[in-house]
Amino acid sequence: NAGVTQTPKFQVLKTGQSMTLQCAQDMNHNSMYWYRQDPGMGLRLIYYSASEGTTDKGEVPNGYNVSRLNKREFSLRLESAAPSQTSVYFCASSDWTQYFGPGTRLLVL
Amino acid sequence: TQLLEQSPQFLSIQEGENLTVYCNSSSVFSSLQWYRQEPGEGPVLLVTVVTGGEVKKLKRLTFQFGDARKDSSLHITAAQPGDTGLYLCAGFDGAGSYQLTFGKGTKLSVIP
């Protein structure tokens, strides 16, 4: 029982490059979330998925897209990375408690 | 958008001291959760409080939900170096939303 897993753990991109952050959970949760965490800003919700087949924008969705591939997997895509997207990205899944993955540390140069 | 304000933002204390962290809002929350995050890891749930006035204890940690369900506090007795971390409060507004609103966190350092 791995909980929530995220790949990759670290990534360096150049401005304009694209990438997809992967997230998977094995707890059979309906709800999944993507957050970014920046110093002094706390956790800010990018997108969430209340159930398989649905996605909704959170507080800071601009520059991102998501796919809820199936009940287990929820991916986050940066189509054209910008330095402002340098951050630590957390995926979470939820029944009542939110269970977080270990994070992806992204640096955009 | 509902906001949760945490104070203090930073706290550095000696081992054995007591401390209180506050989480305040002008909005009512149906429930409030406290998480602890250690460096390089994701947040981990400590407790959920649901009823106004509720007090929950977790070993040396005491959590209280305000009567009006707009605020909460976390009190740590006899802090230990292992308590070091980022403490985050987060609230559900209960209005059919699946979103948690997070405070910006209190970074606690307990010095041996």
C-alpha cells in the first residue's frame, strides 16, 4: 500500500519546455488534487478532480492542464514552462483526510 | 474566497517550552484540520475538529475549534525537537465544495 506516489521527484526545465507530472493513488479515493507550495504562500490549489471524469479549476490554474486518466491517476501538464512555475508540486487524494504525495521539485530556468 | 490566517508565521523556542499557534478566519468552516509538514515531505494530517468548542488532545498537542467555528488553536506542551516542522491549518466550508482552504503555515523550530 504505497498511498500517493508522484514522479518525477526533481525536474529542471528551460523556459518554454513542456512536461507532465504524474500522480497515482492506491486508496480507492474519488477526489484528487494538485497543489503548488511556494515560500510564504502556503499550499495553493491548482486543479482538483472530485471524481473520475471530472476536473475543476482551483485558485491558480493558469498555465496548467490536468487529466484524470482513471480513478487512480491524475496528471498535471505544463505546456510551456515559465520561471514563475518554479515551485514544489504536491498531489493529494482524499476521502475525508487529504493524503499527500512526497512532492515534485520543479525549477524552470 | 475564504481565507485562513495563521500566526505566528515563524516560531523558535527552547526544548521544554510551551507554545500556541493560531488559525483565524472571518468565515465559518464546517470543519478544520491541522497538518504537519517536515522538510522534503508532504503534509500529514494531525487532527480534524468538527464541532464548535471541540477540544482534541494528541499526546502533548491540544487542538481547539472556536465556538463560532471561525478559528482554531494548536497548543504544544513541553516542546521537543521532534515537533519541529511546518504546521498548517486547513478548512472545509461544507458548501458542497471538495476544496480545502489552507493557511500559510507556522514554521516551528524547537532548539535542543
